[in-house]
Amino acid sequence: MKLLPVLLLTAWSIPALAQQLPVIKANAKAVSIRDGRNFNKDAWGIEPATKPDIYTTTAKKVTFYTDVDSITIRVKPGQPQDFYILLNGKDSALTRVEYQPSRLDMLKQAKKYNYADKRELPAFTYLSADDEALKRIRRELKLDSIAGNGNDISQMINLMHWVHDIIRHDGNSNNPAVRNALGIIDVCNKENRGVNCRMMATVLNECYLAMGFKSRFLTCMPKELKFDDCHVINMIYSTEKQKWVWMDPTFNAYVMNEKGEVLGPQEVRERLINGQTLIVNPDANWNRKNSTTKEQYLETYMAKNLYRMESAAASIYDQETQQKGKWLTYIQLVPLDGLNQQNTKSESPTWNSFNTLVTNNPDVFWAKP
């Protein structure tokens, strides 16, 4: 519910408003909305100070219900529909309903890349399992026992399930000071807390590296450059299948085609765009509470977050623990209609500094290790 100061209606009277646009009345700020087939009680807050206050939808019809009145809006692409909500007989809230394509439709518009993009980029590198820190992770976490003796896909799945089971996801938690596998697990145990998807993927990434797999954690982002939500998963190279595969410890999820073959992020994105079969493993879930469905997970949530993707150029141990003078380089794959097409640099005098390098070339971003 939105709680912003109201403005008094001075220049407009009720008759004047009615001559210009439809007007509905309200005595309470909370408004319920029927958006297509979905009814959302008290989902909207009247904001007279915001002119217009914009409601976006993919539905063809939207109905607003105040405590005393209602209005139905027929939604048309490219034709915003305006009306007023008159609060307590004096405060007018100009409200606009705009059609917004679904996230899947937006992703379908982002399928074009430039395979001829030859901008100079560093090659992706992967820390060797012989690194002492990774050897310690493998030993102390008993990863060989967890991974099992199956093929590499089976081992990847077992490790992903294990991280999902020992760490609770909490998207609102603060990142711990020490951001490596042992440190994150230790904080979760001592403080009985969860961590966000990035920290979960960090733990799993270091476990994969410790077991000798080439692995990156993959930041999946929407088209908007400013956003409240993105998602981080893992991409691991299967030498047996000669391909990248998708593992998501937050949702205990991997993705398959109609033959039951495990897919990688590039394949999942392409299949979403082309309307091809995608199957999520039946035991996918969030915090062992809510089951994860293909419709919610892939066609809605990940359709939003597969618009552009980013990985660190060097997949290493303790990658994002903050340190003065530490520089990190990230490579971001952006479609041709992306809003960010230029490299950026963010320098901090006290913490990590970042170079973000952009490419439109999927062959570079998904290069085999």
C-alpha cells in the first residue's frame, strides 16, 4: 500500500474532472484490482501526489474497486487509459492504465545478437582444483562423498541439492563480510540465517571448482538498468556432454528438454524465445516449502531475468569478499536492443572496484573452457 502525502484538489472541481476523464470515488486509500483473471485485494494505493500514477498490465481488461465505487478499463497496446480517483471528495488522483508486454514477450524481442562483435575481452578463466583454498573446501565439506560416483551431470546435481538443503534462501538478508563457501556456510549456521541467491551460487561455484569442474556463477538481469530484483544461478561445463548446464541452488532447479537432457542457460533462453519444450525437475522447490513450476519459474521469473547475463572474467575463490584496492572484471552479454552497450567502470577507494565489459557476441560469452 502506497503512503505518500496527498494534494488538495484546488484547480479542479468534480464536474470539471468529469468533463475531462472518468471519475470514481473513494473514502479509503486501498484499491482492489481484477487484472484479467487475477483478483488482488487492496493491491493499489491511491496517490494524489503522483500525476499520473501508472498501473501496467498484460491483461485486456482491468477493474479497479474502491470501497464505494469501481471502473473497468479496456486495455489497448499503445493507448494509455486515464481516469481520476476522487479521495474523500477533495483529493484527486490521476491514474493511468498502460499495456505492458509480458516478460516473455519482452524476451522474445531481445533475441538478436551480433556474432561479429570483436570488442577485445579477457578470456574466461577458472581456478584450478589444486588451489590450496579449494582443496580445503573439498576436504572439510566432504564434497567427494556428496557428489557421489556417478557421471559429471549426476555429481553436479547432487552438489546443487546439497547446497540447497544446507542453506536457507533469504533475499532480504545482508551479505556476510566473508563471501566464500566456508565463510558463508559458517555464518548461516552460527546465526541461524539465510543468504541471497548470489551467496548461494557463490558457495556452489566454489564447490564445483573444488571438484575440478569449470564453473561460473551467472547474474541474470532484466532489461531495466535500475531494478529491484535479479537472479543468480550457476553454469557448469560438462566434459561428458561438451556443454554448459544450468544449476540453481536457490530453487533446487535444473532444466531439461523433452528427451530429459539437461540444458544450459543459452539453450533455456533460446527455447523460451522459440516456444520449445522446457521441463523443470519435479523436486525443484524454494526452501523446501513451495514447489517450483515451469510457468512461474521459467516463463515468468526467468523470462524477466534472462534478458542480459553477466559473469566474472575470472572464476576464483573468495571472489567478492570486499577488499581495498581489489579490482574485479565482469563480462556482460547484452542483446542488440539492450539499454547498456558501453563498458563501465566503478572505482571505490575503500572496497572492491569493478570493470564491466559488454559484448553482443554469444560465442564469446558461452565459450567452452
